[in-house]
Amino acid sequence: MIEPVYVASESRYDCGMKYRRAGKSGVLLPEISLGLWHNFGDVDTLAVSKEKIHYAFDHGITHIDLANNYGPSYGSAEETFGQIMKKSLAPYRDELFISTKAGHDMWPGPYGEWGSRKYLMASLNQSLRRMNLDYVDIFYTHRFDPVTPLEETLQALVDIVRQGKALYVGISKYPAEAAAFAYRYLKDRDVPCLLYQGRYNMLHREPESEGILQQAAENGSGFIAFSPLAQGLLTDRYLCGIPDDSRIARGGHLKRDELTEDVLKKVGLLNNVARRRGQTLAEMALAWLLKDSRVTSVIVGASSVQQLADNLKALQNTTFSAEELREIDEIIS
Ligand SMILES: NC(=O)c1ccc[n+]([C@@H]2O[C@H](COP(=O)([O-])OP(=O)(O)OC[C@H]3O[C@@H](n4cnc5c(N)ncnc54)[C@H](OP(=O)(O)O)[C@@H]3O)[C@@H](O)[C@H]2O)c1
């Protein structure tokens, strides 16, 4: 059967998406971005992956977040995206902001992980091939490498930009001290850090408590939050048990032992607050992050179009009364 040609919705920039500037850069990113860590690998259905990416783009999500090892299997999310890029999104390349990363375990041997120039350069070349792209919009060092000299990792990022293989660079999960060094090093070479990517959600507030959010803002970098729904814990997904098709049941990165009595109690109470606000818990969890102007965007994962549609509704109400904030603080502290 010949597949119909994809034509993006004409209303994609008129359906409620808002865009925020990444730090002091010229780049605007959608408040909600789509991440392909889970649900886009070769264990998933290409048709469903395609439907979600089309839906996202049709609703103003211009930023897609990837990494070399997303799948499973490693590399397969980039391959899935590459197929969709080739078949339907190629005409829209200049409307898309695509990221990839390297840092975690990717291939065997001494050059397949961490932060050496050897690994980062080779990995990006592989990612570009898998994704059918000439360049990515942002390339990240995916995690801090305590052994490789930080200068080596950061200079590789600078050279990647000079080679035209990435337009911008970013850092992910760097401790504050290493991040401070990175901001300075990159700025001195006229390749400022566009984004710090860190885990941030109602159950994990380290970017606030460790000063990472404020540090990014002070250095002119944007902050983009990953796992904003705590991998699904901050939704109604687990309120009545563990569904068979959920990330926990499917053996993803969310483990059964993270669903503790304490977490379930907090989630139940948060769900009540969300209902009172006329939102689902997922919507409220995203809105709670977006109330902070230092947060450039939140990267959501979604196993269905329905989830994505629900998450987009978060943008309809991102303001909280002082009382709501106090109540939420009490629940999650
Ligand atoms: N830099 C890093 O080291 C790093 C690390 C992790 C993630 N990331 C990035 O961040 C992205 C998002 O991470 P994440 O997938 O953990 O994000 P998340 O948004 O916290 O969790 C996504 C999961 O939550 C559930 N969900 C989403 N929307 C829902 C809704 N409306 N109602 C009910 N359940 C809903 C789904 O779980 P089910 O599958 O159970 O349906 C979905 O797979 C990744 O794809 C990746 O791009 C980066």
C-alpha cells in the first residue's frame, strides 16, 4: 500500500504552543518538547512512533530530543527518527530543532562511552547517519566524565560546532562545579552553552536545591527539564496499580521499587490538587515546572498520542496561587 504523503498542519503555530528563549541565545524552543528515550525504539511500532511525532509537530512541538543510545536497542530511536525524517519531515527540517547526545554506554571497548574526543566525534558521526541529517541543532555531552580532562570534552564540542555538525552545544547532568567550568570554557571560545539538561520534576527538585537552575540563568544558558513527569509517576498511571503496558511493567528505566507507599501517597494528594485546578496530574506537573521562567522547556515522553494531547493541555494554565504552591510544597517536601 502506498502511504499518503505527510503534510504538516497549517495551524501548527496557532494551537496554543508558546516558545521561550533559551538563555541569552537567539533560539526559541517550545515550552513542551518531545523526547524519544522510550517508546521509539525497534521494540516499538514505527507507525505509532510516526503518529506521535507528526502529532507533536502539528501542534507546535518543534524540538525533538534524542541521544545515541535511546531505544532499545541502542541507536534504534535515532533510526526510527531518521526514517520519519526521510519520509515525512525532510521538507520541514528548518522548522525543527533536533538534539542528540553522547556520554553513556554505546558500543563495546574503550571508545564507546564517557567524554573523550574520540568517542564524542565518532558517536555524533554515527548519530547523523542514523538520523539522515547533515547536522544536529544541539549536541550534548550526556554526562560528566570524572576521568577525562574536561577541556578535552569541551574542546570536542567546540570543534564539532566549527565542523558544522552541530549548531549549538549543551551539557547534561553536570555537577555545579563542572558546569561552572564548562560555561566559562565554552563562552571563552565563542560557543556558549545553549542548554543545561537536567532531571527536574515535583519529586526531584535538585536543580533548585543544588543551584543548577540559577547557575544556568546567570551564565546565559537555558535549562531544559527531562523526566518532568518522573517517568510517569506524576500522572494517574499508577494510582490503581501497575498497568501491563506501563514503563514499570515493560521493564523500562522506572523500577517497581520506586513506586513506594510514600510516593503513592504524595501522588494521590497531588492528584487532588490537580483536580481542583481542573487539570490532570500530568498537566499540573508540567505547569508547575513551567511557572518558572528559568525553565526554557520540558521534555516529555509519551507512549501514546493521547498522552501527548493531555500534556499539551498543561499550557492552558501555568499559573498557581500562593496557596496552591504552599499546599504542593507541603505535599512534596
Ligand atoms: N539527559 C538525560 O540524561 C536524560 C535522561 C532521561 C530522559 N531524558 C530526556 O527526557 C525525555 C523525557 O523523559 P521521560 O520519558 O522520563 O519523561 P516523562 O515525561 O517524565 O515520562 C514519560 C512517561 O510518562 C507517562 N506519561 C506521559 N504522559 C502521560 C500522561 N499524560 N498520562 C499518563 N501517563 C503519561 C508515559 O509512561 P508509560 O510509558 O507508562 O505510558 C511516558 O512514557 C526523554 O525522552 C529524553 O529525551 C534525558
